[in-house]
Amino acid sequence: MSSIVTVEAIKGLVGRRATLRLAPEAGSSPSVTGRVVGVLDALDGLIVTLEPDGAAPGARLTYHYHHIADIAPAEPGA
Amino acid sequence: MGYANPNVLVETAWVAEHLNDPTLRIIEVSVDTTAYEQGHVPGAIGLNWKTELADQLRRDLPSTAQFETLLSRAGIRNDHTVIFYGDNNNWFAAWAYWITQYYGHASAQIMNGGRKKWVDEGRPLTTEVPSYPPTQYVAKEPNAAIRAFREDVLGNLGRPDRGLVDVRSPKEYTGELLAPENLPQEGAQRGGHIPGAANIPWGLAVREDGTFKSADELTALYIGNGITPDKEIIAYCRIGERSSHTWFVLDRLLGYPKVRNYDGSWTEWGSLVNVPIEK
């Protein structure tokens, strides 16, 4: 598990749509796209909350940033 | 589905309306032990997790006598409702809550969202330290059912009716880190995790504002990772405070019947001779 994603890169995407590529240990699909709702900053790393595309209103997914292998802005409607 | 024990949580708005309620004692326990002096919820007592919520000679919880002295001096009666909050998402507020439950305090709550939510909402802080009349606090017999020691963990290894949950960050679980990444890398001789432990970082139990997720979301999180209520569960982290947070979720919010906090945690297990470790 050697994430190169920085805290700053993730925080810069709060409020925007983004695609997250996830480590297998995340126990999720390999990638997920949606709006980055917010982040929780703790001494042991960042927790990222995402509102996934196509999910029911209010649905959220939460990841520890150690499990995020890559994160990039998603094109509108992509 | 709601929380099994909704009364263990209290919202910031409610606390703000009850700052002068004589039946309450509000208590800050922050990772940053200087946070209280910089400003705290008006009327709140500050407790230091390093010097007051631990024995100062042995590595252990405060003894019954130490706990009674601490609460008596702070002006806390047995019939007070104690409300804990702190920084870093209530890590040590949960630790203090767990200790009060170990010593059988009847009514205790955690302020949902902790210090950060209080501050983010623009609620008042003060540097004035309150003075409450001393009491004669009497602790109950320690509740051994909520605390695990290393022998308990060893005895659970490989048993399908037991569940271990490692609530540290993923890189601590894999052994890349020995401690949270923003802290000195010390405290254990080896990295890794206890065999069979599921890694469910404590932070996955909260929303982006630090408040706890709904009961349905929490149930899906833990059951989806094999931490089911039919098992005896032991939670651990590095020194036992983050796992107190998860203990609170499993035992109090979800009502799992048998949950214990292994406060020796990784700083003990990762330094023991001849115990199994996985990476």
C-alpha cells in the first residue's frame, strides 16, 4: 500500500466531482466517481466522504485516504 | 433502525442550551492537552489523558482510588450526567467515557462531533476554569466485561465465534507505520496486526462533520467486514483510545452484547515476545 495521493490534492477536490481509484484493501469497487462531500482531518490521516454518482439521495461512501491510490477531477457528466 | 442506546449521544445544540444545568458536568479530554487552556465549552472541566486518566507508575488505567479522587476533586457526583467531548473527533473523550463505564458511572454521554463541531458552529469558548465543590465520588467495581487483556486476545485467535477489529489507519495495520502518521513512529517493536483482525479504521464510523453515522450505515460497515453481533468482539488500536471510539459505536450505539476494548493495543502486542503477527 503505497499511496502517492496527498492530503492537499484531496482537499482541493472538496465540493467537486472526482474519480477515486481504490486499493483492493478498501473492500470496494476498483474505482468510484462522485462528488467529494467533505474530508475529516485526523492525526492518523484523512477520511474522505463521497456522494457516488447514481446513488440514492443522501447516500455516502467513506474511505481512509491510505486506500485511495489515485484521485482526479471527473469531467462534467462523465 | 435507530441507535440501540440513543441517550449516550448528545448534540452540540443541546449542550449549548444546558451549560448551566446543575445535573450535568461537561468534560473536555483532548489529544492536545493544551486545547482546554486555549478555550473550552463554558463550564467544562478539563481532564488530562496523560496525567489523570492513567496510572502514573504502571501502564494501566487509574486505580479505583485514583479515579474516585479525580472525580471527587473535579466536583463530579455519582448522580451527575457527565458529557465528554474533545478534539480529534473525540478520541480521548471516548477513552474517558469508556473508563467511566469501566468504573460504573450511571449516566454518561458523548457530545456528537466533539470540539471541532462546537467550534465550527461558532459556539462560545472560554478560558475561565470553573470551580465546583468537591464531592465524595464512589466508583463501582471495575466492569471487566468491557476490557480485554493480551491473554484474552491470545485465547481468541482463530476462533470463529470471536471477532477482532483493528481500528488503526490502513498503513498502521499493514505495518508500514508504527503510529499515526502525524505522530512519532515509536511505541512498538514490530509493525503489523493481530492475526485475523479486520481493519475498520475508526474514522469510517463518522460523517464528514465528525458526527456518528446512522445505525443502518454503521451496521452495514461492521457486518460487511465480519464484525457481527453474534461474536465476542475485541477492538484495539495503538494505545486504546481510538478503539474506545469503536467500542462506543459497537457496544453503545449498535448494542452489540459482548464488546471489549484491548487498551494494551498495538504498543503492547507489537512488543510482546513470541506472539503471532500478520502483515
